[in-house]
Amino acid sequence: MKWTVRKFRAAKGGEPMGLVTAYDYITARMAARAGVPLVLVGDSLATTALGFSTTLPATMDAMVHHAEAVRRGAPDALVVGDMPFLSYATVPDALKNAGRFMREAGCDAVKLEGGVPRAEAIRALVQEGIPVQAHIGLQPQSVKSTGYAVRGKTPEDIAALERDIDAVAAAGAFSVVLECVMPDVAAALTKRVDIPTIGVGSGSACDAQYLVLADLLGLGDGPAPKFAKQYASLADTAAEAIARYRADVAQRAFPDAGHTY
Ligand code: KIV
């Protein structure tokens, strides 16, 4: 059955939901087969599938292209398009680019990074009927100015996170990502608002969790962040399969009679 924003919102406080990113038809099919309710076409596309060292090089054209494929692969999931760096710096930009995710890729919602400073853009998008997932705490698009610091370690920073979550909830976001927030703070923020919180490295008290699919499946070749649990080693399995194929070809063992007309 198709997941809607209303259904997702209503899942707050229930059994925590495991959510993933996906970047193309193949990875979206995997998520759909596992019954994942919400799939994020994350701007982590840049680091996982395109080989960049940060998410900053992700462009709107690339994100829309990949979101179209994810939509085809996961027709029943809530597909969320991640607004890339500088695509929502002004309200008109946010409307134009979010509109591309909805109209061209068939996304159900968009995600954008930022708390208080993004409330105006969130309100404008929601007013036009575009559901928004907010993203506070560590914000990878600001990594050049903030670094990858864990959030919520001081009373001042906890107060800033409270202002951020209050602002995005009041602006109409249907859910909010908490990235790298101290677990006790994430638990308090989850109780503070009536929209689902989605944790990334923020402990188990959130209403849902995100894992970047490349980390979950072991598709990358670098070390995953501390919070990312690897459930499979698909890159190793794939490289080993390709090596076996190459050896078979070298020995004329492939193609054999069973694979020839
Ligand atoms: O781009 C991404 O994958 C994300 C998640 C980590 C939330 O923003």
C-alpha cells in the first residue's frame, strides 16, 4: 500500500521505522522489496555514487535525474528529494527547485537542511502544497564552515537546537532529521514536537532512523561513519564475483554450452 505524508506523520510514537537512501532504480528496488516506507534520494549521491568527497557538488539536474529512477523503483514508498547545496538559498529558488522534484521526478516531498533560517522557505513550500522534511543538527552542506561536530553538547547548543526544531515544526515540516545530535538531546527533541524525528547518529529514541544505503550494504571502499552499521559487504562480494568471471573468461570456461545459443 502506498505510503503518504499523512500516514508517515501518523506513525510518530509507534514502532521506530528503518529508512534508507537510494540513488537509482536498482537500489530503490532493494528498498521496496524490504518494505521501506520512506526512501530519501539523498545528496549523499555525490559522495556514494559520484565519488566526490562532500555533498556540495550535487546539482539539481543530477538529483532530479536520480530521483526519477528511484520513483520508478519504489512506487509505494514515500520518495523524498533532497534539495542540494544552494538550491534553496532564496524562497523563489526553493519553490522552483522543489517544484522540479515534484513535477519532473514525481517525488512526494523534499528535504532541506537548516532550522530557524529556513523557516520562511519551509512555510512557502508547504503553502504551495509541497511537503517538507527538515534537517537540523549536523548539516553536511555547511561542513566547510561548521565541520562535522556532534551537536547538543552544551546548554547553549541545546537551546539552539530547540529553537531550530520549534521553527521547522511551526513552519509546517511533516518530519525532521536530527543528524549527529547527542542521544539524550535527540530524545528530548523527539518528545518536544508532534512530527516524527528521524535520527542519523542520534541514538535510538527517534521515531525513525536513516542509514545511507552504501554504508548499510557495504558498497563503499572507505570507512563508514561511527554511527553507520554495516549489514552486508556487497562491494567485497561483487569484486570477488567479477574476479571469478574474469578468471572464467581467461580459461574459456565462460561462455560455456549452457550460456551459448
Ligand atoms: O543525503 C543524505 O543521505 C542525508 C541523510 C544522511 C539524512 O541527508
